[in-house]
Amino acid sequence: MCHGAARRLCIAAQIWAVCHGVASNYKLAYDAAYGELSAGSLLSAMLLRQVLDEGVREVDYLTGDDHYKRDWMSHRRGRWGLVAFDPGTVRCFAQVALNRMGNRGQQLWREVRMPVRRTP
């Protein structure tokens, strides 16, 4: 979605994929400086209309509980995952501990594997 006389200023963008009758919205973004224009919502409405007109039977906003998803979807579908570790290894204990810590554990794991180099 572009704005301005020359239409060279992009204020909203989305990445969708359509496959086997399902439209998946992978990424959306907008420039907060133009929030009063509701460009993200307008672009969502235009893209929803397009995929529904093309015969899509399902629209999936994928994972996450972002507030805007409630505005566009009629219901929430939960997702479950399974994590497995090899108890015969020492690494297993660290992985279990990090997994129990959730997002903070994942962040710690990345920091241990790829330490951030800071300049003095």
C-alpha cells in the first residue's frame, strides 16, 4: 500500500501464501507514522477480499495471539507441539532446563551458542 503523490512511500506491506485453498498470512507491517490512515487494516481487507473472491476456503493468520488477529478471525485454533530429547546424553539435561524456561531459555541458548560481541 503506497501513499503520496508519486506513490513512492510504502506505508503497509503483507506477505501471504495461497496453497490448496488456504491463504496464510506470514508477515504484516505498517509505518506507525501513518497509523491514523489504518493502512494495515485497509490492506488486510483488500487482500482478504481478493483471496476469498479467488475461492480460498480458509484464511490462516498462523501462530500468535496478536490483538489484530481477533479483529479478522471468527475463532482461535490452538496448536500443540512435541519436544523430544535423548536422555542418554549430557546435553539432554541442558535442553530440558532451557525448554522449561520457555522463550527466555531459547534466548539464553542462542547467546551461549553465538555470544554477542560488544565493542568497548
